[in-house]
Amino acid sequence: MTITIIGAGAMGMAMAYGLKDRYKIEFVERDISKQDEIKREFGTEINSPKSFDITGKNILLAVKPTVLET
């Protein structure tokens, strides 16, 4: 099963590290500066929130409420 984490800040990364041994992890993040760490640790690229379809995905929200609109 794949888990999609929206947000790769401290909260999202903590959840990802806890789940990475049992699930495939993918990220949706607007800040691509974390790309290298995510690729190294999880073997995946960051998906852009503008072009990512969440239909049928298992989602964990890891963003602050003030960022939800953007």
C-alpha cells in the first residue's frame, strides 16, 4: 500500500520515518528544497500540489491549517 503525505515539514517527515518500513511513501509538497532528503531516504520524488490527483489515495495531512488554501 502507498501512503501519500501532504506536507514534508517536521510533522510529515516524522510520520514518514515511522511508516517507511511498512508502506511505500509518496509526498506532495510545495517546497522542493527537501527533494534531496526525500529521494535519499524514501526513494521517491516530491509531487507538485498543482498537478497531483489525490483520487483513490491514502492521504495523511501534515500541513498547518493556515496553508490548506494554498
